[in-house]
Amino acid sequence: MTRFAYFEGEIVPIEQAQVSITCNTLHYGTGCFGGLRGYWNEEQAQLYAFRLVDHYTRFLNSCKLLLCNLDYTPQQLADITVQLLAREGWRENVYIRPIMYKDDGVFRVWLHDANDKVAIFSQPVSKYIKADKGAKVCVSAWRRVDDASIPARGKVNGAYVNSALIKSDALLSGYDEAIVLNQDGHVSEGSAANFMMVRDGVLITPPVTDNILEGITRRTIIHLARTELDLEIVERQIDRTELYLCDEAFFCGTGVQVTGIGSIDNRQVGNGGVGPITGQIRDLYFDVVYGRVDRYRHWLSAVPVLEAA
Ligand code: PMP
């Protein structure tokens, strides 16, 4: 099957989507990116891309933080993505990766007046397996990049060195993932996912001013928990020791979806598996992204099936 990418303003075979080793972003991390998913609904034989316009709004905001010159609207990028996915003809779950890079040479360590380009590609992601075992998590010794250094609210390429240090050290120490604290010692998020916990039936998550990525999944879950599950949600600072007292905890994000946490720093969370409220949120989230809840179909873009695909 021929794979495609959106590159230099058109959809081309993916082998043609190549950038040079002199590319500025490769050297200085001056790009930004997005991470989206398409869900294949087997019964409907339909691929649904989730919250494209919201993802591209955040993507263009990340671009704005990096002083980009781009003409795209979120809707245009959403339309391009649907065209690309239609050309690919996927009949399985896919991950979609837009990236903005500064296609300039290396002798400029600055952001303005650059040759900003957008590329998009997609690839299959492994099937979702129902995780009934909670993740083994530690609090990282690293601290989250601060808004005064590199804004965590944007998906800035260079900032993912911070994520990679957090993740590698967690994995190499025998954990599945880590929670990272801010410079001031409050909980921020996971290496590449937002964090939520439940205490006394209340869903608690750090505010967007605590150096978190403004997650689309986080926003989705806040909405669903409030309107569909009638849960109380509080966005507030979280102390490290609250992590040891919570009843449930989970990560949420496009990649991890909803992943229950079984222990934090070797202290069991709840019953050590996926807690009941977490399970409810996860099941509803999957119903929504797979297009099984009509009132949330406006969050989904149905990818047309092309004759030749
Ligand atoms: N935080 C970080 C650092 C991430 O990389 C991600 C994944 N994009 C998230 C949170 C979750 O964001 P979203 O729900 O938009 O995927």
C-alpha cells in the first residue's frame, strides 16, 4: 500500500517528504507538532478523526508561540487531514502527526522571519487493549519545563527533551511512567499526558497555569465528567503528598487515552487497578471517540472512503 504525506503544500508519496540535515528545527528544536487519532469503527466501517479543529487550533497556537508565518486556519488543516486519511484508506486505528518546522539553515538561532513549513503524516497504532492493570508510576526527579523557559502549553519540539528525560529515567528504574513536578514542587503532568486524580469522589487536575500541555483529552474528559457523569471537577494545584492519599489516579492524552495508575512511588493507589470512576470515564471516552454516542458526533470527522482506496 502506498503511504502518503502532506508536504510542501501537497499530498505526495511519503518517500518524497524529506527535509535536509541543514534544517534549523533539527538542530535547535524550533518546531512544534500535534498528535491526533483516527478511530476505526468496525461496525460502521468508518474511520473517525477526533477533534481535528481543536487539535489544529492548539497546533496553530503553538506555532504562534514560535513566531510563525503561516496562512492556515484550523479548518483548512482539518480538511487537509481528512483528504490525506482518505488517500491512505486506513481500516484501523491511526495516529496523525502534523509538524511545523523552520526550513532554514543552521546559522540562525532565532524564530522570526523564518521559512515555516507544515507537514502531516499518519500511521497505524496498535489496537486498544483493555488495561485492567494500573500503571506503576513514580514522581520524577526532573522538573517540568517552566513557562518562563519553554512554554509547556505549546507542543514545542525542543521541550520534548524534558519529556524524554522523564520517561527514560522512569522506564530504566522499572516504572511504566512518571509524574513530573513544577519548579515550585506542585504536580504538573506525565511525560506526555495530563494527570487527574480522584479524592472523595471529586475529580482533581492541575490548572493550565501549572506548566501543563493544554490537552484536548483533558478538556474532553472535563466536559464528559461534568455533563455526562455528573462529577465534581476541580482544577487546582496538587501537592506531591496528595498523590499518596488519592483514591484513584489516571493519565489522559491522545496517546495514552485513559490509563489508570496502580501505584505512585510504590504506594498503592485505590485497589491497585483501574478505579471505578476512572473505568467509567475510560468507557465513555471510548464510546465517544469510536462514534457510538450521537450527541458527540460533532467532535468527529468521518473520513470518506475513496473508490480506488
Ligand atoms: N501533556 C503532554 C506533555 C503531551 O505530550 C500530551 C500528548 N499530546 C498531553 C499532555 C495530552 O494532550 P492531548 O490530550 O491533547 O493529546
